[in-house]
Amino acid sequence: MGGPLAFWLSALNSLQQPLTDLATALAEEEPESIIHPHPISGPLDIWQRYQFLRYHIDLHRNQVLALGLKQ
């Protein structure tokens, strides 16, 4: 998608606080009762969705870091 590496690192790092806030807000909820549809994976409970987001963010963070090493 282009753009400077510093921008993408900042964008990925900016997601940490919203994800932390979400985990705090959901701490007392029953994870199995909060279902969110995913267009490819189908229905995921909130913790499955949260784990997917963590994986996805880490995947892209590693891609960005690998690009930085190549420069």
C-alpha cells in the first residue's frame, strides 16, 4: 500500500490501547455469548476474534519490520 515504514509502525502500534481497552471491557462477559461474524471464518466468539486480531496484527507488524530490515 506504500508509505513510509515509520507510518506503518506507528499505525500498528496505535492499535495496542484499543485492544487493551476492549479486553478490559469484556473481562466480566461470557465470551461464548458474544458472537461476531467473520466474512471468511464464520461466527467467532469474542475471544476467538480477539486471538485472530492479535495474530493478524503480529503478522503485519512482522511484515513491516522485515521491510525495514531490507532497506
